[in-house]
Amino acid sequence: MKQVTIEIPDKKYPFFLELVESLGLKKVGKAEKSGKEQILAGVKEAVEEMKLIKAGKKKARNAEDFLNEL
């Protein structure tokens, strides 16, 4: 048996649960991260991204483009 962890937008969550039930799949539980865990995961992801940029495996974005996304 395989287990999958996915992120579902809040507005799609009820539909997703209905779909899971209709397919006869088993819901294991909520895997939501606490605020601290989310921050640590974000920092870890940023560090990994910086390593890839320094190694030349990923292209850096310009700061103006980054700020425009916010």
C-alpha cells in the first residue's frame, strides 16, 4: 500500500474528501504543519534553493521581479 501527502486549497477540501470517500480510499489524517514547522520548512527550502543557485543549477531571479510577485 502506498501513502501520498498532498496540499489541498481550503475551498477544494470538502470536494476532495467527498472524492476520497467515493473512491473507497482511506483518509489517514491531517498533515498540517504548525506555524513554526511551516517557517522552518520555508527556511529549509530557501537554503536549498540558494545552494542550487550557487551551484549554477538554478537561475536567480531579479529582486524587482520577486517584489512584484508579492
